[in-house]
Amino acid sequence: MNVHGKDIKIFAGNSNLELAQEIAQKIGLPLGDAVVGRFSDGETAISINEPVRGSDVFIIQSTSTPANENLIELLIMIDALKRASAGRITAVIPYFGYARQDRKAKARDPISAKLVANLITTAGADRILTMDLHVPQLQGFFDIPVDHLLGFPILARYFWEKFKGHFDDVVVVSPDVGSVARSRRFAERLDAPLAIIDKRRPKANVCEIMNIIGDVRGKRCILVDDLIDTAGTVVNAANALTDMGAAEVYACCTHPVLSGPAIERIKSSAIREVVVLNTIQLPKEKRIDKITVLSVAELFAEAIERIYGDISISTLFTQQ
């Protein structure tokens, strides 16, 4: 593995060009001259139109919907840059798709997250820079260094400014038991109490029974999760909180996957505002009034500059 390149070059696939351009702007560099397109038969075509020999190259590409196309773009771009003698290649993956397929939930299940990690490594990446993996243990799926950024401080800062001076009635809520550790860190940032929703399904095709651990009556509740996909969990949690007497319900997450009926569910839900980060580029039809998008560009730009300068990334977390 190469340790360092002679200069920084930033390239991007098609998954999140807005974020890539914002990151490059904050670093003070233009995006690298590359064309990512399709051949007439649908195969991915990539052309790198500037020299990269000896450079420290960063490829910004989330593997969000369409996950397979975006993943292939990333792999082929890594291969192209490797064959062009780039000094070091860092795959900057704000949202790492397939992360939820991290174990065998039943017999004969694949562990797709590990397969994708192997593909990225085999393609020629020297390092990974990502944010809020579904579970932190996924870092161990890679055989190369992983810098794992955290998005919750950005979200916490937003709510700190929104509710400043009025935290007596704010409660952070974990939508399920699996999100307790994440929600606890969020609550500590806001110096707010924590509530937990314990949900269970007594048998198949029977509605979930939700028990809320903690006092939410008359409170402003903030639901915290790493991603919102179909929004079923967060909307059901919001309805349960409202039924228990919550005054207002907010939700936040790092990755706005928002697939299937998510937007309609959020529109018709008791949630007042959903705050997300731009690790995934939202199309116009998903940018509804209830959704507030915050940028991660400054954090990723700082991380890229620190990686290039061989400066610790962990100190970046303590400064957020």
C-alpha cells in the first residue's frame, strides 16, 4: 500500500455530485476531469482525462440507489486510477450500501457487506473514508485502513441551536433497542434525558406492541437513527410517542435512504421535522417541507486534508 501521494486530486462518480463539488470547493480544488457514462449496451464507461501519476486521489461515491450501478462506477474508477499509477487511492463513501447485510440472519444468507468490502479492496483502493456505518464492526470487513466519521455531532448541533435555552422539555428517543448506544451519545451532546421504544411482535402478521421506557408526556421528542429507509420504524415510533402524550416529535438520521412509501409516510405522520445529512443526494420529489438537509461537506473536506497531511482523524471527532 502506498503511504502518500504528491498532491491531492478529487474525482467523483454520479451518485452524489452536489456533495462532491461542495467538498472540492471547501478544499479549494476543482473536481478531477473525468467522464462517467454508459456504453450503448448499458455497460459503465469511465474516462480519466488528466494525469494522476503519483497523486493522492480521493474518489467520492456513495453506493446508494441505484446501488449496483453506483458500486460498479466506484470499482471501475478505482481500477482506472490504479492502472494510471495513482500514488494512493482513497474511496470516499459517505453512504456505504449493503451495510445492513452484515451477518447470516437465516440459513444460506449471503454476507454481502463483506463481499462488497472485498471488491473495493481488490479493485485497488488503499483506504476507505466513510460515515456512520450501520454497525461500527463493519470496519473489520475491510483489509485496508478505514476512517469512520460520525454524523451525529452535526445533527446534535442543529438541535442545540434550534432549542437553545429550552432543553427542560426535550427528550432523545431511541426508536428501537439496537439504536440505544447511538441515541445515548446524542442525548449526552444535548444534556437531555433518554427514552427507549421497545417493540415486539407477538406472532406473525400481528401488529407490533410498543412499550416506551422513559417519560415523554408533554415533551419535545427527538428520534435518532443511522438511516431512514421506508420510514416504517420512525413513523410508528412517532405515532406511539404522540399517543403517549408527546408535545412534538422530531426525527433525525445520517442517511436518508427514503425508499418506497417513505415520503408519503412522513408527510402523513405526526413528525414535525425530519433532519438528515446529505450523504445521499435527494431528488427534488423527495425534498418536501418536512425534511431539512444538513451538509457533511466541511467534515469530509477536513478529513481529506488530514489524511493527505498524515494528521490524526480521531482528534477531528473530539472537535466536533
